[in-house]
Amino acid sequence: CTDLVRGEPVNAGSAGVAVADPPWYPEHTSAFLWAAARLTRVGGHVLLSLPPEGTRPGIPAERADVVRSAAAFGLRLVGIEPRALGY
């Protein structure tokens, strides 16, 4: 159990896939994405749930920030699957 938002350390891992389902707020999304990037090996995949457009104002800008953060964490966007998760 780790508090990612407060910046607790996450050791590097070698997972082939990491699934991140953070609370849908920018600081949580960034923290979960960073941890998933740390835990996933080169060539692995990170699956990240994001709020759909229309959830609240500003979602397109938040998504653009997520893509920039992912690149800074060494990840690249492969694709987006709208409505892939049901809540």
C-alpha cells in the first residue's frame, strides 16, 4: 500500500502490463501513471482509465497533459479506446 500522490517511492519493476485506474483528478492520474511507468518493463504496456469527454469542463486539456506526462515518464501513446470500461 503506497500513497502515490504524496510521492512515496516506487521501485522499478518488470511487469509486462500495468493497469492504472486512478481517481479522475489530474494529480492522481499523474501519480498513477508515473508509478505504472516505473513498474512496467521496456516494451510493456500501461493501461490507464481516464474520464470521458463531457465528464467535466477541461477534460480535453487534462488528456493532453496526461499524454505529455506519459512522454516525460518514458511512455508513448499507442491508442485510445473510448468507452472500453463500464462503471
